[in-house]
Amino acid sequence: MTQTFTSTTEAPVFEINASRQFTAWLAEQFLSLVFTTYQAGKVFFIGLNPATGKLSVFQRTFERCMGLYAQDSTLYMSSLYQLWRFENSLQPGEVYNGYDAIYVPQMSYITGDLDIHDVAVDNSPLKTDNQQPVFINTLFSCLATVSNTHSFVPLWKPPFISKLAAEDRCHLNGLAMRDGKPRYVTAVSQSDVAEGWRDKRSDGGCVIDVESNEVIVTGLSMPHSPRWYGDKLWLLNSGTGEFGYVDLDAGKFEPVAFCPGYLRGCAFVGDFAVLGISKPRENKTFSGLVLDERLNQKQVEARCGLLVIDLRSGDIVHSLRIEGIIEELYDVVVLPGVRQPMAIGLKSDEIRRVLSVGE
């Protein structure tokens, strides 16, 4: 049987259904998950209730929340015009009302509406500040970092982008870190005009090597969420519904699994990948893609939720399905060693009362 979580505190109602072994998998892997939906402006924390062993679902509201990055006790998240840094206020072994991690917003950079997509932290050995956040600045088609005095500092732009302009020329979106530094990015096209990517959704997608400044893979359909894991570059070929990896020698995308939805968000743990899937929008952005044809061929409707893929077989072994008002997700991260997480929001008095003292 599936486990269902239904929210009745807000209208309209939404429902989360876990597949039969999903909670057992969370317990075995000793982890929890965080995912964002910019459509509903929510960040969800998925874990297990230690008292009942059932699914724990905790949510907070942040306008247009998208990119996520988790490192040790820190969680970064982008929103409409801010980049947030949360810190877990609990020490190892501490528990508060059953929660073993409480993520408190400690810092916010005001970036303006840059349409920030993927977020990460530059931990390269040559950095004097090993906590420098970096992000995909989709509006300006560049890789950027935060600033104490400006909206952002550009770090790199694709070789086919002639200048920085607030025009979303190629829809740069995904960032993969390798050896602690930005290494690969994905873009929907190689266009150098305002919103030119919209004409290249079916096969204009590419992967760019930040270090060599070369386009290393072409012919993709709206690629997202590149991640370096297990000595492979994985990514989501969202326009075809395929999860797979890049053969760097051949410069070719190798599909591993077809997923029934528009893919965005990718995280790894052990032999598993956790992917986010969304229902395609009823507009030109998502319509007319190969994904539509494949869904029709397989006689299945697009879903919204999370999928767990076994990397050894390519099979979808567990899932979390979302029904109701939420139809689109953006990112997902794994919180290893955390059983039941929560976060402090900004719309109640909790933020006033949660205090911590540094050493």
C-alpha cells in the first residue's frame, strides 16, 4: 500500500503519495530529501517521523524558490530576488519535537530578479573563502557569485554569448561541480539574441565545459541539472524525458532511464539517483517536444513528484507522487544522516525565538 499525506490547512488541497517501499528506502539509506516548487512557492522537507515510522512532510513558503545546494549543515536556496543560506541549528544527536535538523535562515543576499537556477558552493583548493556561493544567472546568461555591494559578480559566460545583457539569450540553467569548482553547465540553446532559446527547444541544448570554454555536447532537448557523480557527468534531457550520462570521449548523451514527466532536479546517494519530474505546462515552452510523443506512445500521463532510479539497472524503484495544485518542481537535494528535518520560516514568530550562540 502507498502512504498518503494530504494537506487540509490550505485550499486547494494537495496530496503526496509515497510508493510502497519509499519510506523503507529512506530509513535504510538514513537520509531525508528537500525539494522546491517555484510554481507554488514552497520548499518541502521529506523525512520519517521517528515515533510512527511514517512519512514526515514539512513545508515553508518562499516566493519562486528554485535552486538548492546542501553541504554539511548548510542549505542554500534561491528565490525570486534573494539567495538564502540556512544553517541547521541542532548539534549531532540533538532532537527538537522529533526533528533532528532545524534549518534556520541566517543570511540572504538581495540579488534582484536574476532568474537564478542552479546553486552551488565553490570549494576549490585555491579559494581563500571556501564558502563562496556560485549560481547560474539565467537572465544574464552567465555563471555568477554574490556581492556585498552589487546584485551579482559575473564569473564566466559561454563562448557564444557576446555580452552580458538581461535578455535570457540561451537559457543557461544547470551547473555541475567537479573537484569542488564549477566545471560543466547546460543551456537550452547557443543563441546570442534575446530569448532566442525558445526557437531551439527540441534539439538546440548543449553542455559546456567551463574550464576549457568548449561546447562538448550538442543536440540535446532542454537539458537540466548536470551533476558529476561516480566519475560520470549525469544530466536530464528534459525535452525527451530521459535521465542519463555524457560519454565525454564521444561527446554523446547516453540515456539510462525514461521518466514520465518533465525532468528537473537531480541528486545522488549510493547506487541511487533522486529525480524531480513535473507535468508539462499547457503553453509553448513545454509543448511540441519528443516527451509528448513518448508519453503518448507509452500511454501514460505526465506526473509530478520524485523518482528514485537504481543506477545499476536504470529501473524506477521508488517514487513520491504529488497531486493537486502542485504540478511543477525544480530542484531536489539529499540530506544524509538526517531523519526528520524542518525549517524556520519568516511569516510567524518562530524566527524571533530560535536563538543560537556561536563558539
